[in-house]
Amino acid sequence: MSKKIPHIHIVVAQDDFLITESVNAIIESMEDVEISKYDYISEDFHLVLDKLRSYSLFGTKQLIVLQKANKLTSEDQQLIANLPDINYLIIEVQLKAQEAQKNFKKLSHFICNTSNIVYNNQLPQWIQARFRKYGGNITHEASLTLIKFTGNQLAVIDNELKNLKLFAGDKIDVNNVKDLIDRTAESDVFELVEAVAIQDRTKALSNLWKELQNGTEPIAMVAILASHFMRLLDFKKSQKKPNGFYQEKLSRQANSFSKCALEDIIKHLTHTDRLIKTQPTTELIMEQLIINITTERNLTYGVRK
């Protein structure tokens, strides 16, 4: 007999990346669920509760991921505790474990996953374990070199590991990482990234067609663009003072976008990745992607703000 999955999960971590990893693992353990995501807003929370109390017309269970729920009120916690177990709720909480236990007393028995922060001295081992998950090996020295480039942002590190896997293969040493940092040993696709990031549409489209003619795979270009805009978003969120030429360049680029615009661009890149994998006209898809990113941000993932 299979173990019954709890209808409420509270995922606690201090890092967005660790929260996302844990939430994805829970979702993968479920079958035939209809997934919706909402930011926690107390005034509108009754709409989420109504959905969680309702049966689907098609017999499919609802799974709601409640994001940014650090300040879930005591009253709303009590309403959650009284929910029937006909649907699923995952609550994302970006706090220390002790703070979560204190702030969520009414729901403390639903705290199912507390992911500890990865400290700086643990990063090399985390990088090596993460890259093994992708089917490769990276040396300790290469991990240290990568950290000097990325800092301790796990989402940024993870994107760079994917780039290394894409362009350098399964075995990564210090020279592979230096090549990625220098952006010289690989294709001029990084000129495309730079042009897109500074909103130079003419140069971006020119570089796009040059890369397509040189045989650069569109999926690789989208991956690198996504990695760069994830880095800009992380830099925007951190609000850290730039240190050195590279971070100053990131700061200038990040400041030319709002946080909402960067999130919108990342969603669009994800959507484009799916289109490329399912449709044959990749050149037109890529061209439209560049035009959309370098257009004034009055659209949110196809919906006007």
C-alpha cells in the first residue's frame, strides 16, 4: 500500500533556489494534479481557500503553491489548518528553521522540509555534488575558480554549471571554467548576449543571424541568455554594491530593467525553450525572442500589464 501524501506541505529555506528544489521534488511525487501558483496576499487569500475547498469537475486534484508566505497571518494559518484534504497546498517560506517554527505554530506539524543554507565553505562540495547530478565531474580547483566568478548565489552557480556541461562536456577542470569566464574560447554567442542585455536590437539581430549561419544551436543560445538574465535578476535582488569591473557591468545592465521586467524576460526565455523543442521554424522563433526582449516592457508573458 502506497504512503498517503500529506495535503499540506510547508517548505522552509533561506535561499530561493533551495525552496524551488524542494517544491519540485514534492510535485514530482504527485500524480494527476492541476498546479497553480499564487503570491500570498492576505486580502485575496479567500480566493485561494475557495479553490482548495472545491472539488474539480474532472476529478483532478488541485495543487496550489503559495509563494512569499513569510507573513502568513495567524488567522489565515487557522483557516489552512481547517482545510479538508481534498486538494494539496505547498507553502513557501524563506526563513530560518527556528523562525519558521516560531511564526507558524498553528501549522508547525506541516513543516516537512527545512533546507539549511549552503555556507561558503561548503560551496565547492555542493558544486561537485550538483554537477554529478547532471552526469559529470568537476574538480575541486575548478569549483573554487567558478565561485570567484559567480559568488555564492546558488541559482547563478547552477546556471553556469549547465553552461559548462553544454559547452565543455562532462569533465570540467580549471581551464574549462576560465574559458567560460573569459568568454573567448567559445562562440561569439556572448556578443549576442551582451547586445541583448544592453537593448541594442540591431546588433543583437545581426549577431543572432551570424550565430545561426555558424551553426550555433538555438537551444544553446537560449540557455546562455537565460543564464545571463538569471544572473541579472539575482544581482537585482541582492542589492549588493558592485565590486570590480564584471559586477559593475552587471549592475549597469540590471539597472536598465525593473525586477518585474527581468522576471518577464526569464519566463519568455523558458517559453521559447519549449517552442524550439516542439516547432521547426526555430530561426523565426529566435528572431521574435530578440525583438520581444529588446522591446519596451509593456507585456508580461504575452499579457499586457
